[in-house]
Amino acid sequence: MSGTSRDHTFQEIRPVQSLQTPAFEFKEVGEHGDFAAHDRRLEELARQAAAAAASETALVLAPPVAALAEMSLDLGSDDEDLLEDARANAAAGEYGLALELLGEYLEANPQHQEGRYLRAYCLYHLDGPDQLEALRILRPLRDEQVADDLRARIRDLRRELRRRLTPLEVTAYTEKVRSDPQGALARVAAFVELAPEEGTLSSLLALGQVRGGNLEEALGTAERGAAEADVDGEQVAALARRLRLALLAPHAAPAVSAYKTGDLERARRELSRMDPRWRRSVVLDDFDAYLALLLDRPDRRTPPPPPRVPADRAGDLYSLIAEEDGRRAAQLMQTGRADQAERLLAHVLSLVPRFPWLNFLYAACLYRLHRNPDRAASCAETARQDPTLTQAGELLEAIRSWQEAMVINPAVDEYLAAMESVRGGVSVERLTALRQRLATLERGFPALRAAARTETGAKVVRELGQAVAERLAEISDAIVVGGLYEKYDRIMSTVQGGVSSAPEADRLGRSLDGLATEVKNAQQKAKKGATDQLAELASLILTRRAELEKVKVSIQVSDLVRRFNDLAEQGRYSGPYTVRSQLDGILQEARRLRRAKDLLDSRSQSLLDQLIGTISRTLR
């Protein structure tokens, strides 16, 4: 009889997945302050122009009425009749007849404001090329002193004419700019003169002038557009600031260079020496004030404070100082030299730490190099404050995923490595070591949950936590099961050479009975995963116990046969009474064993039958 060892494979689950750092495609690198946006903006406007008329509801214009106050002339009765008839025909939709009357009337009264308005109103309703003439008629009225009622009507009619004509002008420019750029620009400039409220076209005209190398002309266009526009006014104002900075940059370069080298006094002197034409600028006044602020710092080794100006002016100051450095860093990144870009950006950011575009570039650079995720996230947060950096939010999300992956993935890897350590089977020692590793991992879960910055990261932490908790529960049961199996193996190892005596069989039986009791108690407490293994062990113990009983009976039979043979050998020297008494004892024991039929093999049954028959005959 020998022990039976068994491998106990740890229950597997689907593996916990590591976080993947998302890919991020940089679209905005190098675009800040870029004047090469003419073609891109033209394409956008061309797409919009095709649907513009259909996408907007036409303004319902009120018909002319006699209640409009006349502010310019004291009319005679004949002229008043002409004007009255023109009003009536226009109100009745007889626009051609109204125009004839207005032509006669305006020949005598060319500056009459209502008459000019009525003429534009009729031309508008006749459609076709006359609508541009209507806009041309209304242009001077926009700037004249006009009665409030008439001013409102002029404004509404101009707005409706702009709505109709602007898409047509964009389309005409798009079709003509490739073959005749100067002619196309001249047409747009003429239309912008008639409709200065169209900031979109002012931007397009200014960008076209930049494309032709006329920066100062473009600046004038953009500044006039910013002052007049009620459509895309912010866009054209931003363009004007960029153009102004582009023209100022060469003249301010000595002062900016001195600032970058840390010579603040020389930077102020260079500003004072500038040509007054260029020195008279808000951004340079802000630069001078900022230099004074920096010079007043008690400790110049501390990071520079932000300039004490509104955000848009601070942005202009940052651009003046670091725009060119940002472009150079962007070019380095685009040509695969991110390490050089990182060094340049780190230096320049120490001078303008709150410049959103430079922060965007630096965050993108760190992300590409997989360095310093916390600094990258901080820079992306700063960049997101600039609404023109439309990719800043996307970059921040990518960095947050990277940040959490840096913390969470090592924990996932440790879990997988720990589970791999018991893949080939387990022992109590290996399970104990596994429990220690998982318990250490579990203690780190508060930090993992805090590190999760996205829903995906939080999900991975939840899955990992659930897996660790389940494994620890399984390990507790597995250690109990493994310990019981090891105890079984130790018990059975004592009889590797077989059971040779009944006392030895009794000792083994008591050990197996005690183990069976422990297994029963463990079954009552175990979870589902361990109950099957405990049931197998209980069955194994029961089988060994049954085998042991048969072995014990076989040993007892052999002992009785040996005692009988010994007694027969010694009987000639013993008294008859003593012999009979010992034979009777052997006979009773043999009959008792013979009644245990289920435990006797055929050989033992035969020996017992022979022994009982021989002793019975002897005792008669």
C-alpha cells in the first residue's frame, strides 16, 4: 500500500487587460500665427457659400409707408406727389413703375434719404445684378444721420442684401483667384467697401494681401474689418493682432533677444531706441511694463510672474517673445527631432510659462517622447485655456490615459506575473507566496483608484480589484485544500513499503480517520471552487481506509496461522490444558475474522476455513 500524490491546478479567469496609451495625431503643430491659411479658409468659405442662401431664412422687409420722417429736404407739392406715388407703387409691388417715379424725383432731389432707400428697396425686389447696385446705394446711407425708423429699414435691407450677395462674392473669388489673383482681390476689396460688416471677407482679403507680400496693406484691411465687422469680428481682430505682431517682430527683435539672455535693462534700452512709428504700440508698452515688473522682483531666480494685462494682450506679448521659437520647435518635431524641440521649448517656457501655444507644443513633445507625464498634463491644461487650440482637449485626454497607464499597468503586470507563478500547479508554500504578492497588490488599490483619470482606467482598476479579491478568496481555500492533501501525502508516505503489522495498520487508520474529520469540517466552510477538491480528497481517504481494513484483516489471518503453527511446534513440551486453551482462543479469533466476509480475499478465506476445521477436529 502506498500514498497517492496529486497536482492541484489554481482556478484560472480571463486575464485582466492592461491599458493602452492612445495614439494622438498632431494636426495643429506649427499652425499658430500662420498666415498661410488663405487657401484653407478659402476652401471652407467655398463649401459654406454653396449652402448659405438655402440655410438662412430671408428677412421679411416691411413695405414702405408714408410715416417715414424726412430729415434732409423741405419738398414742394409736385415732388411730394412723386414720392407719394412711388411709395404707393412700391407697396403694391409695382417696382418698375416706382423706379421710374423715383428716377424723376431723385433727379431733382439727389440727396433725399427716403427716396434713395426706396430706390434700393425696389432694385432688391427686382433681383439679379440690380441687387449689387441696391447695396451700393445704401452704403453712404449707413453712415449718414438718418431718422430712427428709416435707419432700421436701411439696416434690415442691407442685412438681407449681404445675406444674398456675400456667398456669390465668395464663389466668384474662389473661381477667379487662381487665374487672376489681383483681379479677384480687387473685386473682394470693392465688395468689402460696400459691406464692411462682413468680417469673413475682410479676413479673406487680408490673407490674400499677405499672400501677395503686402503685410502693411493687409494690416489696414484687418484693422478696418475688426472695427466694422458684425460677422466673424473676433476672427478678423485676431488676424489684425497677428499681422501687427508680424510687422513689429523685426523691429522689436533686439529687445526680445536681450530679454531671452536675461539682460532686462538692455531690453528696456532697446525698446526706448526703437523708431517711434513702431514703438507706439500697445504690445510694446506691455512688454516695457512687464520688463519693469520683472526688474522689481526681490529674487530674480524665481519663475517670472504673469504680465498684469488682459488675457488677449498677454497672448500678444507671449507671441512677440516666443512665436518664432514655437515655430522652430514645431519644425523640429515635424522632422523627427523631438529631443531638440524639447530642449528648446523647456528653455523658452521658462521665460513665458503661461503661453498656451508653447504649452501645447511642449505637452505634445513630452507625450511623443513619453517623458514626464505630470508636466505634460499641466502644460496641456494651460493650453486648453486657449479656445483656438482645438486639439488641446484631445491631447489632454491622451496624456491622462498615459498618466494612468504609467501607474495601473505595472499593477496589472504584477498580477499576471503572480498568477503565472502558479500556472504549473501549486503547493502550500507557493500559494502562501502568491497570497502575499496579491495582498501587497490589494493594499495599493486606493492609489490605483486615485490614478484612474478616464472611464477606461477606472474599469481596468475595478476588474483588477475584483480579480485580486476572487483570487485571494480562492487562495484561502486552496491553502486549506493543499494543506490537507500534503497531510494526506505525509500520512501515506509512512507506509511506502507497505503495512506489515496490525498495530501499524491501526496507527495508519487513526491518522486517516483524523484527516477525514478535518476534511469534513473544511467542506462545511469551503466555497464552491474548493468543495470538489475536498470531496475528491474525502473519497480518496475513504478508499484508502477500506484498503487498509482489508490489509489489516489479511495480516491478522496470517498472524493466526503463524500462532497455530507455533503452538503445534511447541505442543509436545506444553501441558494439554494449556494447548487446548490457546487453540480455543485462536479458534474464536478465526471465527470472528471469518464473519468479516467483505474484507477477506479468497486466500484469507481459504486459510481461515482450513484453520477453523483443523482446530475444531483437534478439540473434539
